[in-house]
Amino acid sequence: MLSIQRLELAEARVLIEGAARHAREIGVPMCIAVTDESGNLIAFERMDGGKVTSVTVAQDKAFTAAAARKATHEYNQACTPGNLVFGIHTALGGRISVVGGGLPVEVGGAVVGGIGISSGTPQQDMACAQAGIDHLHRSLG
Amino acid sequence: MLSIQRLELAEARVLIEGAARHAREIGVPMCIAVTDESGNLIAFERMDGGKVTSVTVAQDKAFTAAAARKATHEYNQACTPGNLVFGIHTALGGRISVVGGGLPVEVGGAVVGGIGISSGTPQQDMACAQAGIDHLHRSLG
Amino acid sequence: MLSIQRLELAEARVLIEGAARHAREIGVPMCIAVTDESGNLIAFERMDGGKVTSVTVAQDKAFTAAAARKATHEYNQACTPGNLVFGIHTALGGRISVVGGGLPVEVGGAVVGGIGISSGTPQQDMACAQAGIDHLHRSLG
Amino acid sequence: MLSIQRLELAEARVLIEGAARHAREIGVPMCIAVTDESGNLIAFERMDGGKVTSVTVAQDKAFTAAAARKATHEYNQACTPGNLVFGIHTALGGRISVVGGGLPVEVGGAVVGGIGISSGTPQQDMACAQAGIDHLHRSLG
């Protein structure tokens, strides 16, 4: 039997809180999704003004980062025509996202979940995702 | 020009809080989804122990209730073979849900969003959805 | 942080072995799927002569049983027109299966995976799924 | 009437065994899928630690390699903007995979199945797929 570590809801809220705080600082209302280590959604918030398309994109970024244990911007950099990874962006009906803004959440060396942000530029999305992770790590002490 | 009344994130959180409180009282960890009046997700929480299948089902119930402005259990009662509504449950690739547990959220006579609950029996899901709405109405005074 | 118990591959093979043995006894080549507790596939075998449609149906049964923590034949009995559960069979694009033959796999009181069988009658499928679970429990001592 | 040569389950297991052995040698837990000549799944194993996204990607690679009778990395090299093959990666709802790691399985000059590997780099996936095929050819003498 395998023993798996997984984010709980209270920790998912901390991730969202940290990401939302950064989003407010830069003035971009975001969609923020947090999944467990298998890519299944734990919590989601669309800040007032967040984009409708981002509802799904944020979830797909979090899913990809958690379930593939890889940041979506790393997939993005490898997913260029002629590279053998190219085409991964259309897998799973497009549910795999290679747009920057999805990060795996690691605690104690294991991926325990994923966070995905959407509505800003990929750089803004990535910064908010990282802010969420930083906030979680601070809260875990 | 139309002027649309729509739940804000703070109000979506109140809906979730009221639903989750009832879920704890009956001892059933739920997936709780809140959408805006167009059926697009505003907030979601999977309580620790909520079911994986309910992640999507709760969202589809909230979507249906808001976007069709009808409780999913009302669709359920009409969705019987021979009734002209029958078949609605497979529309939109099955995204329309006729399983009890999705309620439109009405404020001031207008549907401003939807709430969908999943992981318990339909009766338990419906009670949690109603508890969320009651909590919102109390908070609005 | 939540700590989750999950079937490992060696245990999934034991489940398949037990189910396949019963399938040979009754002379029906089966498709046999085993998922983890979140519904994600761990192992699959189509016995020579198993049906093509059953490749997906077996996986969907295992997914449903694990992720909803409920036997698919229990959903089947509740999923009748007029019952508030009716419509669940078309959720998740039809990936939720209410056809008999999917069982949650419980060890130590927790659902650690699911097994789904398809190619025979639902009764035959259910018997093979149970045979797999019995074989696992014997192997765990 | 056509007479079709098709992998049997025992041969699919040999393919998986050879691929898994190489995966252990390089220390990367893989998802390994084997389909028949029509692209329908015969057997699948997710090694402990294999990625959730790879459950589907491995199956899609095997499907593509068998059903299109072409290695997925060959599609990848042709699937560049401006080339008339470009766009094939989004066909069948993205089920066609152009990511390296899917190989047709040929015996006696005919494609009798496909093998698809996912969780490593495309190069690692390709090496495991080839190791599976080499193992099968050795076992067939």
C-alpha cells in the first residue's frame, strides 16, 4: 500500500490567500485554483473581475502542475515545433496546460498539490502562484 | 443596455460557509460550488473527504441551477420518459445536471447565481444548498 | 496535510489475477481495470476475446466505484426516473457508470482503489470484481 | 475476408515487462500502455510513482502508433507549422499524440499492436518503448 501526502482544505485556502494578496498588490483580479496531488480540485476563487475563460484555464494549470509534477511554464518552454514534447498541449482534450501560471506545490520533498492562476499575463500569473506557495511555506513554519 | 445583478466573491463565500456548516452538522463532507448568474464558477470548496466525482457534479449542479434558473430537482421530477423535457440530462455533454442538489440563488427577485452541492444523498445535498442560501439571506439582512 | 492510503501496482495485479481466475472459470473473457482511490488507472488487462467497448466501460466502472466510493450497481438501483439521483449516469460526459460491475476496494476501512469489470452480464462482471477483491484480501492475510 | 494478426494478452505483458525493466534501470517510474493493431487497449500498468497525466498520454501514444502505424516521434518531426501534416496533433480531440514515446509493434512485417510510454522525457519514453519491443522479439525467438 502506498501512503500519499495531500493538501487539506485549510492549506488550499492559505495558498489562495497568498496568491490573492499578490494579485491585489498588482491590481489584477485573478482566478485561483488549487488541486490535490492527483489534480482534483480542492478550492477555487474567482476574484471580482476575474475572466470567465480563466475559470477553466486556472483549473487546468493547477491540474497539470500537480498531476504531471511540472510547472506549466517548463512545459511551455519545451513545447516548441520540432521538439519531441511538442503536442503535449493538446493532450487530454487540451486539459493539459502549457501556459505559464501553474506550479506544483511541494512540501517535504513530495508534490502534495498544484496551484494554477489565470487572468493576467503569464508572468503575473506565475508570480501570484509563487506568492501562494511562499505564503503556505511560511504558514507551515 | 442590460444591468445585471451578480453575486460577488464575498457573497459566494457566505453561501459556502452556510452550506459547509450544515454539512458538518450532518457529518457529510461535501463539494460546494457557487456560480454567477451565467453559470460561471465563482468559488468552490471540497471539504476534506468530499468525493472526487463530486468536484464536477457540484459545479454542474450550480451551473444548471443558475444558467437555467431552475432547481436541479425540479428538472429531475420533469425528466421522466415520455415527458417532453426528458433528454435534457444529456444536453451539453451531460453538463446539465438533473440530480437534486443545485439551487438558483435569488436576491430581490432576480437569479444572481447558483449553488451546487454533491457527495451526500440528493436530499442531503439539497439541504446543504438551502442552508447556504438561508445563510446568505441572513447576512444580507 | 492529509495522509492517503493507495493501492500499489503489485496489489492491483492481485486484484486482476483474482478477477481473471473467476472469469476463466465461468468462461467469459473480461476487461479488468483497477484504479487508485482518486479514480486514476493503475492497471488494466483485456483478456483475449474481451470486448472493445468494455475497454472504456471497465475503466469507467472502476473510476466511479473508487472516486464516488460506491458500487456501480448501487447507483444503478437508485438511478431510476423520478428518483432524485436519476441523471447521475450522464455526468462527467458519461464517465460515471451506473452499470453493475464496479466495486470500491476497501482495506482497513478506507477506500484505497476501485475495480471495474466488463464484457459479461452485469452479474458476471460483479462476481469477477468481487473475486478480485476476495483474492486481494486473502493475499493481505 | 481479411485475416488479422493481433497481439495477445501474454505478448502485451512481455512488452510491458521489457519496458518496465528499462524504466527501473534508468530510475523513472513509467505509465506503459499496449494496444492491439486497431488501437484498442490490451494492457496497461502505471508503475508506482508514474504520473497521473501519463495514464492518458501513454494510451494515446500507443493508440496513435498502432492505429496510424507510425511512431509518434515521426509524426512529431513532421508536425511543424507550414508542413501539410501540421494539425494532426489536435485530431480526434487530441487523442492523436505526436509526443515521442509511441511505437508500432511489428511482427512478421505487419503491425500487430502499439506500445506507448509516458512519465519521462520523450527520449526516455522512446527508449522504454523500444526495450519492450526488443524484449518481445527475443521472446518470440
